[in-house]
Amino acid sequence: PPTKLPRVGTTIFTVMSQMAAEHGAVNLGQGFPDFPVPQRLVDALDAAMREGHNQYAPMTGVPALRQAIAAKVRRCYGAGVDADAEVTVTSGASEAIFNAIQAVVRPGEEVVVLDPAYDCYEPAIDLAGARAVHVSLDPASFAVDWERVRAAITPRTRMLMVNSPHNPSGAMFSAADMQALEALLEGTDIVLLSDEVYEHIVFDGARHESVLRWPRLRERAFVVSSFGKTYHCTGWKVGYCIAPPALSAEFRKVHQYNVFCTFAPAQHAFAAMLREAPEHDQALGAFYQAKRDRFRQQLLGTRLKPLPVAGGYFQLVDYSEVSDLPDLEFVKWLTVEHGVTAIPLSPFYAQPPAGQRLVRLCFAKNEATLDAAIERLRRL
Ligand code: PMP
Ligand code: GLN
């Protein structure tokens, strides 16, 4: 049959998780925690199902959850958002990203994507009949050169996608980045899609520059987040999208015919969690910073060189002292010969930088898992 997505194969996360399982490797590839969900959340999910919240939720999301999200963004970012007109609960951030693109991007238009970029962006752009225009981040610092972004903008540019804290690099936007972004978009009708799934995983006292803090950006933006990252439950697939009323209305046209609504019991559980334990998200940075610091310290005992990590739960390492293999071959070799699975960076690029020797390790893991990986990596 004719294919609409000729360049798409199986995602690198699936490929590497399967390979890790086949070879009994310690899986630091696909990003997911290997420790439990907060007990309070499990109890809340159980209670929601027992209380009978098992039928369709309202299309836009359970009102108590939308209100709790609005309260959270007020608390975290000082932003007033209308829970009814501006918040939509989705089946993960992935669904939100897909909807936002389908809702506003037309055939023949362009979407500017900053590489390396998370893998679900481009297929959604392709399915909209549009074209992704790739601008590379600085290969050493993963900072944005806003002049290069400006140069990529054409009269056909409909959307710009950004992601901070960034997967895979762990880089974060500064206030100066946000000002540059404002200046760049001023006077255009470009829509911003801000992927903020790691919003609460930030280190060293840094402030997450949510687009919701920046009124001139917020008025043209879809801001997307995921409870999977914040509550250690990537398999529950619940996220949300915040956008001004007119953009939310278009977004909901896609959402209502894509999934109609998101898993109802979990929406009640997250509403209870946000209401009763609002401190959880604030504690997440310190929780993951301890893991980051311990893991980085351990990496110093290997020949892998850790790059800086400002946020998120991924650590990039330079393996050029260990091997000359291209990254896809290196991660296979590392899995098969050394029993540790990582994610190569090249699948995150339209055009990977020549000679780049970096792979991504996920540190959202128990100490025992990280210790087992380090013991193996020491032998490299
Ligand atoms: N964006 C980024 C940057 C991610 O890392 C992920 C999760 N891997 C997603 C979006 C998708 O989130 P969800 O699992 O909630 O769909
Ligand atoms: N977001 C996860 C990562 O970057 C992967 C999610 C998936 O497997 N689709 O590792």
C-alpha cells in the first residue's frame, strides 16, 4: 500500500527496549522511572474506580482536574488561566502535540523544529501535509542561536516548536532566550508549541521559563505538559494543553475526534493529588538532582564523559574515548557486549552533526539499577 510516512520506522525507544530485554541489559535507554508511583496516587486511582468514575469523562477533561491544573500554573508561574476555556486534558503530551499541529498547520506550510528534537514532532507535521524546517542547536551547549531560527522563518512558517527542559540534552531556556523568542515572534502570526513535559525536573535552583510566565508568548502558544513525568507514571498517558480560548477551541476540534476524552479514573486521581499534595511537583527537582549528582559522580569512574544537565532526567555522555563507532552501532555494541542500553542521538536529528559521539542515559532509576549499569560501564 502507499505509505504516508515513508521515513518512519519503529521508534528508537522501542527498538532499544526490545534489544535490552533480549540481552538482559540494564536499560537506561527509553525514558521511564523504574521506581513506584506515589502510593497516594495509586490509592486515589483505586478510589476513583471504586467510586464509579468509569464512564466517558467530559471531552475537555474532568472539571476538578482542569481547575487543579489552573491553580497549579497560578502557583508555579503566576499565570491566570481559565480552566474552562484554556485547559484541555489529553492522553499524554504526545496526543496534545499531535492535536496542536493538526489543529493549526495546513498543507504546504512550515514548522520550525530545533534539532535534536523529540521523535513525535516530525511525523505529526508530515501528516498535516506540512514541512518541518530543521534548525540545529549548538552541538556543544545545545543552546539556540536565535538568529539562525530567524533565518529559517519564511512567509509559510505557521508554527515554531520549542522544548525546555530539553530532551535529549537537558539544556534549559534562560530568560534571555524567552526575550529573544518574544522579539522573534513579535509582529508575526506564528503559533508557538512549547513542550514542557519536564517542567518540574529542574536543578541547581534554576527557574523553569514556562511560556506561561511570558504573556506575549502565551497569547500565541500551546503549552503542553505530562503527568507521566511528574508522577512517575509514563504508562498512564495523561497530559494537558493550555492555550488561549481561540486556540483551545481549534485544539478541541481535533481532540474530540481523536480520542474524545482521556482515561477518566486517572483524571480524578490527579485532581486529588494536585489538591492534596501540591508540594509533590516542587520536591521533584531535588529528588532528581540527587540522582543526577550521584550518577555523574559515578560516571567519572568510567571513560564516558558526562555533559552538563540543567533539567530533565537524561544524561548525555561523550564516548569518543571508548569507541569510534557511529552512535547507532555503538549503542548496539554497548547492549550486546557490555549489557547497558543507551539511546543514540542521531534519530533526534534530520542531519546529525558529523562525527558526533554522544549517547543518552536515563537516570530516572533506583540506585541499584544505576549502580549495576556503572559497574558494567567501568569495564569499558
Ligand atoms: N515530549 C518530550 C520531550 C518527551 O520526552 C515525552 C516523553 N517521552 C513526550 C513529549 C511525550 O509525553 P507523554 O508520554 O505524556 O505522551
Ligand atoms: N519520552 C521517552 C524518551 O524520550 C520515550 C517515550 C516513548 O517510548 N515513546 O525516552
